[in-house]
Amino acid sequence: MAAITASMVAELRAKTDAPMMECKKALTEAEGDMVKAEELLRVKLGSKASKAAARVTAEGVVATAIHGKTGALLEVNCETDFVTKNDSFLALAQTAAELIAKHHPADIDALGALPHAQDGFGPTLEDVRKGLIGKIGENMSFRRFQYFGGDQQLAAYLHGTRIGVVVEFTGEETAARDVAMHVAAMKPVALTSADVPANLIDMERSVATAKAAESGKPADIAAKMIEGAVQKYLKEVSLFNQPFVKNDKQTVEQMLQATKTTVKSFTMYVVGEGIERKVDDFAAEVAAQVAAAKQSA
């Protein structure tokens, strides 16, 4: 049997990014054949990927790609914040955003079917995703994306990698980018008060009604209190009515008028928004293990 040297293990690890012991085992099984050992590891990594695929992906990054009037906004998820700093994961996210902007896939499945090769994986984006799950050891998924390809100009803003905003506009690009930054900071739910979803208004009205009832005020005053609270809410959550973050002496609408810029729409992604996260109770887990040990004793 061929001797397995430290340099051989290091070479295989560099190729696959697999743990050292796994590399040594693969080389031993392959009797020192580097190509065969790499194949063995790919099989093991694939198995690892299938096990990871069931785990919740509530962390991740938002990526954008803007090319003139064509662009994309994408959220890619993983399990832990550690992976969001991994170069391979970040490259996957950015490439996927570029592919969306270029090819306009219909959905996540169509996105995954697009050709791409990375880190020795391919020939499709989905193959790369599965390969990186095994290589990195965490589940990861393309959660959602928005393609932009109309006749509007596009401006994007990323707050780190966790919040991404794309604004469709006509006019001054600097003003539009400032609006995108404002959206990331203030998180409006609509452009104007009239665009706020009815279910959010109903929820706010219900809260205001309960507060008015607790106040014990006469019905006519209570009604004014409710309506005042609803109107205040609408101003707070509609983009054009919000005080501009760079100059709170004017609203976003006033800033846009001053720069002769018109914002048609905005899209904002916040990583993990709406995903139910698993909360581990370490104390409860230890207690359960102790109880199980007593029962088996």
C-alpha cells in the first residue's frame, strides 16, 4: 500500500476543502490515488449535502446586479452568520444575481438550471449550490429574487449584506440612491399612504380602537383619536411622507421634487425576514440528557 504523506493530504484538502481526517481516509481507501480519492470525497460531500438540506436557513446575504435598466435583487440563505463571510458562498450569491439580470429566469428552479461552474462544481448553478453545501457543511438556498427590466432607471443600495434595496426611478441618480439608502434605514411599507396594504391599516385601527376604549373618552372623541392614530401611522410607514434621513427638515417627497426625480417603486429584502428560526434551549437539552441517563441507570 502506498504511503500517505502529509503533503498528499494537504494537496487533497486544498482541492476539496474537506476535513484533514476525511482527506486521509479517502487517500487510504484510494491507495494513494489522488484522482480516485477526490472522487470518493465528492461522493461523501454529496451525502453530507443531502443531510444538510433539511436544516433551516435563516441567515444569508442579499446581492444585487444592476446593468443600466436591467437588474436583480436576490436573497441567498444559509444556516449561520459564519458562512455569510465565506468567499465561495459570496461568489455564488453574486453570480446568481448576475445570472438573473442577464437571463430573467421565471423562478428559483429556472435560476438553478442556468449554466455555471465554480469551485470544481457544475455545470449548473444548482449543481454548484449542492456542491458547496457539501464542501462548506451547511445548507444554503436561493430564497427569492426580483428581476427588473422595464423602461425605468435603477439604483441600488446594500446595507452590509443583510439589507438590499432597488429603486426604479427617472431623474437624478444620486437622489435615487439616497432614497434606496433611506428605505434600508426607515423601512417604509409603501410609496404613499394610499398604497399601504389594507390588512396593515386594519391592524393599526384595531390597536387604536382598543386604546381609545381604555381611555374612557366619549364616542366622538374616541373616533377622532382612532382616526388620528391611523393617519399618523400612514405617514410614518409611507416613503414619500417620511422625513428624509439626510435632512429631516424635508420629506422624501420634497427632496425628490427639489431634485426633479420621480420614484416609481422600491423593493427591499431583509435577510431572514419571515423565516421561523429554531431557538436552541441549551439548559433544557442538558436536563433532558441527564434525565435520560438516570432512566437508563
